[in-house]
Amino acid sequence: MLQAVRQAMLLPELRAKILFTLAMLFLFRLIAHIPVPNINPSTLQELQAALAQNQLAQLLNIFSGGALQNFSVAAMGVYPYITATIIMQLLQPVVPALEELAKEGEQGRIKLNRYQMWLTIPLAFLQAYGQTLALENSLGLGQSLFRSPFDVVNNFLPTFTIIITMTAGTMLLVWLGELINERGIGNGISIIIFGGIVTGVPTLIIQGIQIGQTGGAETVVGLILFLLIGLGTIIGIILLQEGQRRIPVQYAKRVRGNRVYGGQSSHIPLKVNMAGMIPLIFAQSVIIFPGVVASWFYRPGGEGIGNAIAGFFFNTFNPTGIGGGFVYTSLLFVLVVGFTYFYTLVLFGQQNIAENLQKNGGFIPGIRPGKRTEEYLMRVLNRITLVGAFGLGFISIVPFIAQSITGIQIGIGSAALLIVVGVAIDTMRQLEAQLVMRNYEGFISPTK
């Protein structure tokens, strides 16, 4: 692998792609330390301590690449764009016009991406307002985050400036991601999230060392067990991401003039986890939404029926809330399994595999082309997705299980691990493909 990386750096074109990607990540980290206007610097340290105790806000901090704890212009990260992408993908089977665009190839993809950009802007406005209001009200800070009150009605201009600055920061990160897609290596948006998570690894290591030093022998054993569970989770994610069922396909011979086409054998790779990390992200987004909304109205220690109702929802949809987070983890598992099935069916339906096989003269041995092929593929997909859905659901609750077993609380979740492992595998594959195109040996040596 090191030899392959060295060969990649020796190629001018590939070296330029790698260095450009690293430069964009460096620029992202600079942006993540630029605070929003009107911020009160004395509260930033208090905000970081409060975020460490509130797992409801840690998910947002992950997608912002740690920029939320600095309350920078990139405090929302690329999360509004991810939400817009999910909405557009879910609307494609429902809206015929969007479904037609998805079938038009590159031009259709460009138009859909433009619609996603437009949808990202209002979503970013809404999230900027809601997220800032929630942090201001529900974290129990000793003083306000801002020099002047965050109030749209009575303090419109400073408040609007904060919202529009955060929206601009999100769109800037999306633009950096697009630049990485065009001139770098890997998926740009995923690389941005990956860079933010990886930069938090030294902090996690320091946190683990401090826990080991301050605790006794039981704490050290718990920390080792926590690391072993984390390593097992990473191995499980790799197996889940790489697992696939290969359906054999035979292409019939066709004679056109003096040439014979077809007669080849191939396969359809149906992945065990076709939906990737989207179901986990979507499930966590849905399950934290009631808690985020409740945090706008909840005042710890306050009185009144309204505050009691808001407190109930805030504690119920919180990993450390009612029943030690049992309600949260149970709902998370069920939602991840459900969204995995739903999103897999959406993706599979968009590919029209049975129809495309029939058009190109391909067939599955022993299965009639057309409707029977589609039914067969759906049966196989349902069986393997069962494994993928329950596997992804189990991975989503592993951090909570690990914390309850070991008593160690370190701020890294399944979404972060899934993103890091998935992006690393995808980037290595792209680098591997670039090397193979230039007749260099890749990361995996050929079998002799």
C-alpha cells in the first residue's frame, strides 16, 4: 500500500489531485475557526463543555466537522445539503418530472444537483435559526452566546446577519466539496465531513488518556474493552459495506452484419447494504427533531404545563434521557431498519435493472426476462437487505451498548465511524482506479 501511495505521488496529475484535496481540507479547517458576527468570546469555552455533555448536539457537531463548538460560520457544516439530497432522492419516485430527469444521464444529474442547491438555501436558513435558538436556550449557559440578544423581532439586523452568515458558510463548504469532485480525489461532501471527524481524533485520544489516568483499574479495563468494541464495530462496518450477492447474467449472441455481439457472462452485484450511511443519518435526523424543537421551549428548572411537556419530549428523544436512553436507542434501531429497506427499494427502483437487461439482450440463467427477472431480483434483494438492515441497526446502537457495559463515555458515534470507514474505502478505490489506469500495481496485490 505504501508503495502504491509513493507511485501515486510520483505521477504529476495524481499528485496534483491529492494535494488539491488536502488544500481544500486545510481551507475548510481555517473556515471552521472563523466565528460568526456578534459572538461573545467568553462563552465559547462554556459552549464546548456543554456540547460534550449533550449528545443531542454532538450529531450536529459531527456534521459540522467540529465547527459548531467554535460557533464558526461553518457551524452547520454540509448538513442542510445532505438533507436536501435525501429529500430530492425520496421525491424522485413520487414526482414524475424528477424521475425523468434522473433517467436523462449527465444533463439530468446537473439539473437535479442545481435543484438540490436551491433547496439547500431555505433549509440552511431554517436550520441556522432553529439550531442557534436551541443552543441559546437549552444548554444552560451562564450567559448569552452573543453580545446582543438573538431575537428576530426585537433585534432583527444582528440576528439576520448571524443567520445569513451561517447559510453562506454552508454554501461555501458545499462549493469546496464540488471543487474536490472536479479536481480532487474522492467524494467532496463526504471528504469534508471526513476531515472534520478525523481532526477530532486527537481530542478523543487525549480524552481517553485522561480517563485512564484519573480512573482506577476498572476504568482502564473498561477503556480497553471500549477500544475492542470500537475495533469490532469498524470490522463489522467494512464487512457490511463490502458484502454483496453476485447474480450471474448471460448475454445472448446477436448478429449484425458480419459481426457477432454478446455471448458474454457477467454478474449483478447486489450489495448487502446498498443504502450506505444514509439510513443511519436520516434516522438520527428524524429522531432528534422532536428533541430539538422541544429544546426551543424547554427551560431546565422552569415551571408550567408547557415547560413540562417540552421537557418530556426533550428527555424522551435524548440518548441520555428517560430510561437511560432506552426509548431513544429502541426507536433508533427500528428507524434505521425501516429506512434501510425504504431507501434500498428507492435506489433499486431507480436503476431499472430488469428492463435494462432485457433491452441489452441479457438474462439470468433459469429466469425469464422482464417481470419474472424483476420479481426474482426483488426476492434476493429483500433477503440480503434483511441482513444489511439489522446489521446497520445494530451498529447504530453499539456506542450506547458500549457505554452502558464499560461506563466510558467518549464522544464518537456510529455515524462518525460509518462515515470515516466508508469515505476511506471509497477514496482508496478511486486512487486504486487511477493507478490501474496508468498500469501501476494498486493497493491489493493480484493473486498468484
